[in-house]
Amino acid sequence: MTSQEDTRDFIRFIHTVLSSLRRTLERPFEAQLRQNDTEGAHLLREILRDLESARLSISPLRVSVTGHSVEKIVLYLSALSRELARIAENPQYTSLLRSIRYRRLREFDPAGQPPKYPDFDSGSAYDAIQSLIDRIAYYAAPDVSGDAQSELFRLRSIVPPQKIAPAQFEIKNHRLVLRKNPSTSKAEDARNIASAKSELQRNGDRIIEELERSNCDKRLLQNIQHLQSQLLDETDAIKIGITNLSCEFMCSAFDQELPSAVSSMLKAHTRGVQLFIGQFPEWSKFLENAATAHLENEDVEALRNASIEIIETLKAQPNVVDPEVPRTLYYLTQLLESPSATAKKAAFAVLRSLENFISLAFNYGAEFGQKTISKTIDGASSAASKIIIAALLTMALSSATSIGPIASKLPEMNWLQTASDIVRKQLEKLLSEK
């Protein structure tokens, strides 16, 4: 990274290329609309939408680079690179992008000077995207900074942020902990949601009292109590939704052991919880994503075995991992023993949660490595952090290996293998340092 003026020139160059790409794709999009080619137009609309998402990822730098640290600028560039890579690696987009000739816009400079970073003279739209990814990587981590810096930037460009799941994570006081993730809803629905939540809490209390007086299986009571504790806490729609699935299964399994009145109360309660979490967009998005994940019964069983192994690994590191982390993952893993439909939703929840752990660990390790190389971290902090970094990366690599065969069936997890290869090399270097 160089001067602010140079960074401004480079950001201007990026926006020029993105504008050229947009115009390149708009022409065939408009032509297919005229020809009533709805399938082709729909695919181009999706690409244009993803291209706009990439542009927005660096919009803060479009306004000004002043006030942004080098680390922050690199973070924006890595986010852009990740968005562009998602476009280039999408198998639905690739052949179409290769078939469209790249048309660069005319570059106008009032002073008549040629741009410091001229637009590409690429053959296709696909070539232009790949060239921009390469140019961003070189600018953010030039060869003179060493292979390690380039690899770390590439890693941060590959690894996605954490996704919608029952478990998300963060690092606090050198420990892996669960991150609270309160759900949001439309402002106009806030009063109705608060009223519904209060009613569910009251119903939950009554049901727990009835179950405590009955001879029901303790597992059913424990599940209802767990659901009630989540309803009393800040609303996390994904956690509540997954717990409710478990309660529905347990209610069905022990229906014959319960008085008919209590059974009816339980069914009404779980149905009410379904309607409640349906008010939160992330639950709908989670269900939509889960439905597109084509996991077979053997995948669910393989994931259960892998998850148990990962949980044991996490439990063995209490100095680095808060006990609530493996406890939460264990609870989710138990849901994989439910009937097929419920188990497949639970499997997606477990897979997403484990992916979140891996992505956090990989990103945290990459950030630490970049700071170490650029000497923006002091010696004491570096020594203290190396312990947790080495432990986290080792556990994350092991987890990535365990879920790799299942993750390979989901296109959105195709980053895992490439990222793991980079992390494995960097971890070997870290462990070899005295």
C-alpha cells in the first residue's frame, strides 16, 4: 500500500472497471429483454445484482480514503475481491461471462493526462473480472511484501463473513465465545411482536408447571425449559426456531404419555412460536437456504459423527474455548437424531454453525498474520495471541477436514478447501517460529 493519493487513483480505477463491466452486461441484458428471452435476461439480472453488491462493498472508499487506516482499506479490498470471486466462480455465470466481449468505457481526464491505472484491454467480461481480482491482490499485497502477505490477503478474500445460523462466534479476552445476535423486524411490527412474545412467555410458564406435575419424560421438560429461556432472552429467531423444531419432535414422540389437555397446549404453543419467528426475515431466509441444501440421510449421519468429534476437540481446550460453545453445538447435534425432515433442517443449522466457527478462526488468523508482518502489533500482544491463534487454527483446520465431504455438496461452501490449504501452510510457519 502506498500514499493516499495513489490509493484514491486505484479506487477510481476499480470503479471505472466496475462501470465498464456493468455497461458490458447491460447491453446483452437489454437485447434479451427486447427478444423476450426471459431465462437469459434473468441470469444477466442476477449477475448485475451481484456486481452491484461488489461495488457497494467499497462504497465508503469512493467518498474518501482519508481517515481509513491501511488495515481498513485492505479489509474493504478483500471484501470486494471476495464478491468478485463469487461471481467468477459461479458455475451458472461462467460460460455466459466468457461469451460476452468486455467493453471498456472511455476514460476522460480534464487535464488530458492518461490515467495512472488504465482500464483493461480484456477479451471477455470473465477475463476482466479475473484481471481485477489479480490487480487488487497485487495492490493490497505486492510481491515485495513477500509471499506470506499475498497469501494472507488471498485468504481474507476467500473466507466469507459469518452467515445466518443458530451459532455465531467472536473472540473475547483471547477466548472463543458465542456472539449474541438479536433479530430485527420491521418497525411497524414491533408492538405486535412484543405482545406475541409476552403471551408466549406466559403460555410457556403454564406448560412448564403442568409438565413438572406430570410424569413426562425429562427430555421433553428440558426442551420446553430451553425454549422458554430463549423466549425470555433477546429474540434470536434462528435459535428459537431450531429449538422449537426440537420441541415439536419431542411433543410428537411423547404425545401418548401426556394428558390430552397438556398435549393440546404444547401443540398450540409450538405453533404460536412458529408464527412468532415468522415475523423475522432471517428465519425465512434460513428456511429458504436449508431447503436448497440437498443433504441425504447419510450426509446427516456423517455430519453428526463429525460434529461430535469437533465438540470433543473444543471441550479439550477450555482455556481457549468458552464451555458454552461446545454445549450449544452439542444441543444442535442432538437434533440430528430427529425424523428426516427435521433432521435435515437441523443438519443445515449445524453445518452453518460449524462453517461460522471455521470462517471466524481463519479470518482472525489472517488478520493477526497481516498485523505481524506489517509490525502493527506489539511484541507482548503478538506472543499472547500466538497461543490462541495456533489453537484456533488447528481446531478449525481439523473441523474443515471433518465436514469437508459434506461441505463439498454445497456450492456456497466451495471456499473451504482452498482456504484450508492456505491456512495449513501458514500454520506450519507459525508453529515453526521460535
